[in-house]
Amino acid sequence: MHRHWLRPDWDPGLTLAHLPLEPLLGRGIRVMLLDVDRTLLPGRDVELPDAMQRWVNDASRHLHLHLISNNPSRARVQAVAQQMKVSFTCAASKPRRGAIVQVMNQLSHPPAQIAMVGDRVLTDVLVGNRLGLYTVLVRPPQLDGSPCSNDRVQQFERRLARWLGAGGR
């Protein structure tokens, strides 16, 4: 069956802090590759909001979490990873596959057990789909953890994906 590269497998309309784990665990997901900017953190913050920290604590009991960011600042991504006590990759150049393939090889899990979670269609969803991962598109969080109601970048990418035939929301 043809899978459109710009269509996420799951688009719950939620921020990561409100993403339920049960549907992912029920699908056999064992690893989550998490985008950092505007997925875990609003804006350029380094400290995780309380709601996100609670979600991370819960998720890390069930899943192997790995941060995968296009951000070139090793210090910034490392600071976030240290708070979460997880491994990380910075300057990943998504939607290029190289950095994620390296992580996949280190983790020794098949693509069907790995979820790519992020806020961007043209980077996170595209690279995850290119690699056969389960893709989850989340809403960017505000400081209080609620979804950003007027995210122009994500709205533009969604319209572009629909125009290119991806369908969906």
C-alpha cells in the first residue's frame, strides 16, 4: 500500500505533554525519537515545563527515548537531554536520514518499533516516513503546556502537504 511521505501515521491534535502512551505501546512501539524545539520545548527555552517533565518521566518508564534535533547547538540539546537523562543527536539535518539511521543501528530495534515524534511535517514526518517509522505529529506547546493555537509554520506545512496529495487534517 502506498504511503504518502507527508502524512503522519497519527495526528492527535495534542502537544507531546498530553500525548497518551497506550496507543503507542499497543502498537509495539519501544523507542521514541523526539524532536526538541517546539516539540518538547516552546520557543528557545532550555528548561522543560512541568507538564512535559511529568510526561517524560512516565514515558521513560515504558520506552527508550532519544532526542533528535536539527539544532546545531550541542550545548543546548545536551542540556535538555541531561534533564531527561536520555541520549541525543544534534545537527541531525532532518529530513536527511543519516543521523537517524545511525541511531537506529545503535538501538537495534526494527523500524516498526520506533516512533518519530515532532511538530514539523517537512522534517519530522518526512524523515520518519522515509525510514518506515511510525510518525506522530504533535502541536507545538506554549509555556503552560497547552497547544499553540496559531502556529503558522505547521499550518503552512499542513496546507502544502494536502496540496501535494497527503490528505488528512
